[in-house]
Amino acid sequence: MENFEMFVSILGSTVRLSIPLIFTALAGLFSERAGVFDIGLEGKMLAGAFAAACIAYLTGSAWAGLAGGIGVSIAFSLIHGFASITNRGNQIISGVALNFVAAGLTAVLGQAWFGQGGRTPQLPFDARFTPITLPGVEAMRNVPILGPLYVNVISGNNALTYLAFAAVPLSWWVLYRTRFGLRLRAVGENPGAVDTAGISVAWLRYRAVIVAGFLCGFSGAYLAIAQSAAFIRDMSAGKGYIALAALIFAKWKPVPVMFACLLFGFLDAMANFMQGKSVPGIGEVPVQIFQALPYILTCILLAGFIGVANAPKAGGVPYVKER
């Protein structure tokens, strides 16, 4: 019974830790399906987290904070679009530059505005996304196996958690069942054919990076005003790169993306759980080993799977209209 309770605890932590990865990986999915390689996911998530925390603190509203995070993240996406779509710049350089700008700007503004070493003040309870208790919790509490799973894993999460999982089938439907999704995938594979059909390649790609900014805003807001109660300097901690690795590992498909993010979330949860505990036959393992597990897996997956994951053919290549 104790082992099952431990399993439920790890599973609940896995769900909560995977949410920013799911939002961010779906953001990269839309952008890269349109042929715009987006390594700036980390920067957009960080900028969105800072904006969300600031606005939530000033207004006392979590939803206002979410809107602010989305707005700033979309602004960063538009900068990336202007550099890589309009001016046909190098998409990798543009994304890396956004990451550096977000890391530096959030720290400087945080210190200048609040004087707390680059972090924002602690948010009050009303300015955060708080856990939601689903119907039937009390009735399910004493039910064997299913009860603890419902009470501690399915129920008790905040609104952004449920929105993240709802975004997965919605993204699948948009990409594979709508005209916009068909055109988006086409522009990532053969932009010349799309242009020949009289459809603006640039406008389609701009819409894709706007959607990416929108989803990264949710990811940043989750970090700052749902999972935490303030913005902390560099709080994204490489999650944008991990989401990118999950996206490549999942071969740019929405449902596999979700499972890849849950895998990374599970490793993160295990790292938290195993701190200070002994491993049978080995003894106590330094906590840094467990903390490094998600990043080690990122390297392994990229080294082992990037060669067999077929990216959109026009990905990372600026489109130059033939005359």
C-alpha cells in the first residue's frame, strides 16, 4: 500500500511537471510544421513567465497575468518572425538571440522594478491559478486504486493543467482536420507549391509563430503563477530545450509529443523524489545525479533519434519567391 501511495505521488508530480513542456512543445510543433525552426522557445517561456508574474502582482488577477504573459510571448514571436520570415535571417541565430535577451532583460527589469535580485514579489493566493476540486472527490476517496488516482492525480490540478491536456487533441484537430492546418503543413514541406497556389507563405508562417507565442505564454504563466507564486530568475531552467527535444523525439506529432513530455516530467518527478534517498545495492546517490537525469535523457534522445526523425523539409530555410 505504501508503494502504491508513492506511485500515486510520483504520478501526480509527473503531471504537474510536464505541463510547461506540453505547452512549449506544442508551440514548437506549430512553428516548425510551418518551416520556422524555433530554438527561442526558452526565451519566450521566460519572458511570458516574467510578464505574467508582474501583471498578476499588480492587478491581483491570475487571468490578467495569463493575458500579459501571452501578449509578451507573442511579441517575442513576432520579433523572431520579423528576423527570420520578413528579413530571411538565420532562424537559429534569431532564436538564440531571443533566449539571451529574455534571460538578461527579465533579470534586469526584475531588479530595477522590485529590487529582489531579479525576482518578483510573492503573489497573493488570489493572484494565482489554484487547484480545482472536481466533482465526486469525496465519493471516490475510499475507492481502492481508482480513488487515490482520481483524488490525487486527476483532481486537484489548476485550470492550466486541464487546458494543456485539452490543447493536445485540439492541436491534432487543427493540424490534420482544418484547411489552416493543411496549408500550415504544406508550407513546411513545399512552400513553393503553396505560393504557386496563391497563398501567402509569409502570412502563414507568421500565423504559425503567433500560435507558438500564444502557447508559450501559457507555459510561462504556468511556471510563474500556477506552479510557483513568483517569478524567479532563469526559472525556465532549460525547459524550452527539453520541450524541443521532446518535439523531435515525437517526430512533430501532437499525441506523441504529450507522451514524450510526460516522460520528461516523470524523470523530473523521480529526481525530486529520490533526493536524499538510498538506492538498493548502491547506497545514497548524490542529488545532482538525479537532477541531471532529464538533461541526460535529452542528450541521449537527440543523439539517438535526431537522425531518424524526419523534420519538415523546408524547416529552417527562408523562402525566397521565384521570379
